[in-house]
Amino acid sequence: MSAAGGAWLISFRVGGAEAALPLGIVREVAARPAITRVPGSHSFVTGIALHGGVALPVYDLVRFAPLWSGPRPVPAAGQMDAAEHVIVCDWGEARVGLLGDGVDLLEPGQAGNAPGEARAPRCGISAEYVREILRRNDESVLLLDPGRLFASLGVPAAESTGAREGGGEDDPACR
Amino acid sequence: MKLLMVSVGEGRYAVPADIVTQILDPALEGDLRVERSEAVYRGERLPVLDLHAVAGEPHGVARVYLVVEAARSRAIVAVDGADSIPEVPSTDIAPLPPFIFMRPARVFRGVFSDGGEPRLLLDQDGLL
């Protein structure tokens, strides 16, 4: 059986785990942009970047404790994750960035479901966020459940993010 | 819109210039007495808002005070420095998504590019 029912995936490394998301929600994979810390934001929000004139919140999943069932290398407070890429995702009307390394495209059929012994995640990601465990060569790739992930991060599924379309901050619908 | 660029600790932020009525240098301003959370300026008692606390920066001795005025309130805002007043079109200021904040009340409302760096714009309604 092919990965995720034949859908294309984006795989990436995060906190020592190999994770994946459906390509359908990924707008772009970009080199890490300039990111500014936002005081008062959640601890797992690395900061804000500008992406095509839109404020892009950038998330560091390593700092999002509920995602993990085991230890992972968390940067010290005040230090930013060193990930080199941002995976820009569209979720509802929101656009969010996830920090990641080793970003790769996973073609349909390239990965298969893991056999039973590999089903128990040993990479530290909590099973409730894993939709499927796939096998690529000799490694497990955890297909994350984007609905659960983004809901847990507080990203609304269908609500204005403030993404501007010509009106800038004067557009009241974007506030 | 005109923005006053201020520095607070290691951070740099923008304040809408139209709410800043005065920039005070405490070393030169004789009629200003600043206490912990209040100041008396020309006989008027005003609350002091310390942007160091807002920005999560270590407290320091503020070198500049801004007198800011919103619809119904005036306050003094303590910062480390104030330098330029660039004109930034409001269409270049992207609103911040509200869901990134831990609390509904927030003191930043937007972000814009300042020489390639994203720069945060203070929200006077959240600040005052």
C-alpha cells in the first residue's frame, strides 16, 4: 500500500524525528527567513516573518511539548532553533510556517506502511498526533495529523489570519 | 503613516508617531519626576509604561520617555532610545494573526519590513 493512500507528502526532520505532512497543505518550502520574536506569543512560536507581505507566524514544533511523548533536544530559552527551512502551510484561511530540516518530497508509492513492530513510535512524537507510520528505506516517517496538530497549536481552521489582500492593516476584516 | 522607531533592550519597535506628543530626555527635563509606575510631568500625574516588561527585556534605566496620548488616556512610555521617524504606507503593515498570542490583550498590532528585518508595531489600544 502506498503512503497515505497515494498522496504526495513533504517529509522533514524535527527534534530528531522524521515527520511528514500532506503536500496538499504546503504552499512553499523556503529558506529560513528573518524572524522577529513576538513578546506575549506562545513559547512554541519562534516569531513572525514576512512572507509575500503577509505576517507569517513561524512555529518551532520542538518547543511544542504536547507533540512529544519522549525527550527531544529543546534549545535553551531565548535561543532560536537552528532549522534551515520553513515549511509554509495553508490551513483554513491561515498561513503558518513550521521550522524543519532535511525537507524532502515523498512520492506516492515511495513509502509504505510500516510493519507492526514499527508501529509503536520510538522517536518521541506522541501517537495522538500521528496519522500513519510509513517506512522509507530503513527509517520510519511519521505522517502527522494536520487537523490535530494545527488545532493544538491554536491555528483556526477557517478564520481570518489577518492576511492582507491589498487593504493592509486598514482592512478591518483582517484585524 | 509615520512611525517612531524606539529601542528597548535588544529589540527595536515602532510606535505610531501621531500618538507621541513629546520625547523627553530626563537629564534635560527639569519638570519631570519619575517614580516606579507613575510620573509627574509639569504637575500632571501620569502612569509610566515600561516597554522593557512588555518586550520581555531586562529592566534598565530608561534614557528616553515618550509622552503618548490615545483617545482617552495619556501616559509616559519608558524606552532606551528613539531615533528615526520613517514614513511607512499602511498597506505595508501586515496585521499580526491573533492566534499566536497567549492572551487576548496584546500590545503589538502589525509587522513591516525595516531594511529586510520584520519590525513590530505597537498597538496603542493594547498599551494604554
